[in-house]
Amino acid sequence: EWFRTYKIPDGKPPNKFALGEACMGAAYAHKVIHETHTFWYDLVKNRLGGEFGFELPQIETLRDVDADTRMVRTLSDPELMKMAGA
């Protein structure tokens, strides 16, 4: 409920939520995450984006996307928190 009402004291209307305000399950969340990752991967690997008015740096200046993906998949949550400095 807090996410719906936290802006009201500033004179703003309550937040509205998509999907008929239904709580979606893990399968739906994983699908969205996978789609987002796929779009990001295509953007970085194929240097898409010119039609949106921005240009990515040369791929040689970016870290290795495949290596980063493998590293993230092998790390556990505690290891990620250590890397984040938390």
C-alpha cells in the first residue's frame, strides 16, 4: 500500500499499477527478466541504438559481455553483496 500512497502528501495522485494491479508470479517475473536481458545483450553486442538517437562506445572499450554474464550467473548473493561493498 505504501507504493500506492507515498506521493500523496506532496499533492500528487496515488500511483496506479499495471496488469490490473494483479500480483504476478515468479514465472512472469523470470520471463520479463529474460526479455530485458536479451534486449540489453543485443544492444551491447550488436551496437543497436542509432535509431534511438544514441551511440554506444566501440565494443572493444566495453567489458566482455559473455564473461560478465557467466560471472554473474556463478556468483551467489553473498558474493554479489561483497562486490557491491555492502
